[in-house]
Amino acid sequence: MAEGRLNRAGIVIASVAITTGVAYLAFLLGAWGFNTRRYSQHEGRLKRLLLATPRLPQVVQAFEEEGSPLVASPAGPQELEKVAAERAGPQARLVVEKGTRWPQTRVFAAGDMVYFIFFDEAGVMRDFAFVSR
């Protein structure tokens, strides 16, 4: 009789462990899928914007109208490094590398992302970077 109870207890414990493991795996895959989709949506959006070669005032106005405010306008490499360190976290180096190629940078808070948009001397969008907040 005691052996039967131990068997049942072992089966219950194993079932709970397996169910917990499968649930954990499902949550991990769901989070991975969500982040992949989220990043690809932002990247696609910014690539389409880049293809339109908009000018700086157009980009600022469009983002402001959609609720993505301008949060920084770093002037020069040193200011860009400071803003990137504050807002880009581990991606700061990438942001600075891209940003030093272009004379103008604007930084926008776009929902759960921060957009770094780079413009040439004429104020035409030439590149971008984005990071999760």
C-alpha cells in the first residue's frame, strides 16, 4: 500500500515538473516571437521611411503627429556619445558609429523604442538606428 502511494506521488511530481517545463518553454518561445516581430516591424517602418528620403522637418513633424516626440538633437560627436550612452544602453557604440558619419541626428521616443535618425548636410534622412527602451 505504501509503495502505491509513493508511485502516485512520483507520478504527480513528474507530471507537475513536465507541465511546468513545457509552460516555461511556451512562454520563452512566445517572448522570442513577440520581440522578433516587434523589432522587424520597427525596422521595416524605418527602412520604408529611409527609401522615401524625407527631409528633417518632415520626419520631425510626422513623428510628433503620431505621438513619437523628439527627445534629443545632439550637436556633434560628443553630444551624440552622451545621448547614446543615456538612451541606447548596450547599443550605444553602434549608434555612435552610425551617427558620426552624418552631421545631424534626431532622437525620438517611439513607443517602446528609441529611434536615432541620421541626416546629411542638406537635412535628408540617410540612416537610422533603433533600440528598445
